[in-house]
Amino acid sequence: MKILLVCHAKIPINTYDEKERVVWWLGKALKRAGHEVVYLAKKGSACPFAEVLILDEKRGLDEQIPEGVDLIHFHDEPSQPPEKPYLITRYDNATEARSFDRNTVFVSARQAALHGGSVYVHHGIDFDEYGTPELGNRRMYFHFLGNAAWRGKNVRGAIDIASHAGSRLHVIGGTRVNFRKGLRITLSPGVRFHGILNPEGRNAMLNSSKGLIFPVIWHEPFGMAVPESLYFGCPVFGTPYGALPELLSKQMSNDRKPHSGNGVVEAFYSEFGCLSVKKSELLEAVKNADTCDREKCNDYARTFFSADRMAQDYILLYEKVLEGHSLHEKEPEITEAPEDKFLPFGD
């Protein structure tokens, strides 16, 4: 197949933006699988393994589609459907009541259910960019990985848990002084903020971490920090919101998996970590982080969260669309605007 990947951003990037990394890794994996990949992305984009066309947002999309393209994969919603077969990956959560194109692909079962859909593909990682994990390393602290400036990521909860566990916490993706939501200064002496590290710095940090503390208080659509951490042998200690329960239970049978519909489990334990709405339960799990098998965490990440697995999942959907089928029988729909509040997290 000749596949056009459309992204309203510049590629590649060196930050932690989920969408742009997924677009890049997906293209590489599709290329490895024998398909021809073309990117349509913003000015300044370049790629050594695929042709890059510069997206002109002032022109109609159909005018910019190169010859021979079999299918278009959008990573941002188009203003109108193209004439060619297509699908759309939805990365974030909607904030208002609305419907979605029948060829929308969500990034987790939980996100799909919250948006009235059922079709999803979990993200996959190009592990070549992460190097070989040093699973035998001495583990000396915990880490938080994500946009610490946003309250929904709950870096404060991660700091509290690490502090009560008597352990240091390294925050990757945030600063001690935050002006974005009003002046906020984090004084905890056991916490070190690193901002956005380059890949080498991030890898070195995770190679010496006991685990990821990730008590998000919103319905995380996916949570790239989870498979990234597992790859380095780091178990996950977080909340059972959004996609987190399904990310830690992919090898379980369906009758043992935590609820992935509209309900929320209060606590969930697996050999790859613990999820709970209670700080006390997470604290106890964090204190026993050394009992988790780092090699099993790494094997699990490699098995279920590779870019090649992601590409194969998408290829099945591409084939369905090319056969003339819609991915959903009817438009996924949110009938009521989601409540604009954060989810419970307490003692």
C-alpha cells in the first residue's frame, strides 16, 4: 500500500509530544512492513526513510494528495472528508457533546468507550530510540514522566507518595517554579525537576529508577509514560483512570481484566504495578517496588507496545477501509458535554 500520513505539525520532534512521536514511529514501522509511506506535514519537516510533502493549510487537501496514494491516515481531524479512503486517529478527549467520523480510531478501549466508539489501536514505541535497558542497574529513586505543569497529571500526588515512602523523585517534564497556572513553587527537597530531557538523559534517568509514580486525576487517553517506563523495567504506580488499567492488563484473560467501560475500578494490582484511588494503597505498593520483576516488565512492553505491533493493527484497519467498510457502524457520539472536573484521589 501507499499510505499518506497527514500531521499538522513539524516532524521529527525532540520533545515528548505523543502524536508526533507516534506518527514518526508508525511511518518507520509501515516502511519495515513493506509499505510506501509519504508524510504531509508542516514546513521544516524532513525524513530519511519517507518522502515528505509540505502541508499548505490554505489549499484544499485533495489538491495536495500525491498520485498513487491508496489510503490517507489523518492524525488531526480534517475539515472535511477526502475523496480517497481514509481513517482518523483521535489522540485527545473531547470537551463537548459531539459526534465523530465513522472512520475514527481511538487510542485505547477506555477512550473509545468514553466517546461512544469501539475501535482503537494502542500506541507502539520504536525501542531503537531507547537503547538497551540496563535491567541489572542499581535502582535508587522513582520518576514521574509527563507534563507536570498541568494539574490533571497530578505531580503533587506523585511528590506526596514519594515523600511518604522516604524516596527521592525525579520529575521529567516539569519545573520547580510554574508560572503557567499562577505562581506555584514546589519546595520538597526530595524532588528534582529536570524539564524536558534529551533522549539520552531520559534513558539514563529511567535506567536507575525503581518505578513510575503516575497518579493522574483525569481519563488519560493512553499514557505513553507507562510503556516507556515498563521497557526500562520500571513498574507503574498510578490511578485506575483512563487507559491505565488496560495498559497493565493486556496479557490477562478478559474475565480477569479490570473494567474498561464507563465504570472505574478503585484498585487494580498486576505484576507490573498497582493502580489505586487511595494514596495509602499506592504508598504501600511503592514501598514494595523492588519485588517487581524488571525483566518481566521489559518483556511485557516489548510484546505489547512495539511500533511494529501498532503498524500491524493499523494495517488491518487500512484493509477494512479499502474494502469499502466503515470502522464504526454508526458515528461515535458523546451525547452530553463531559464534566469539567478532576477525578478523586485521596488518602
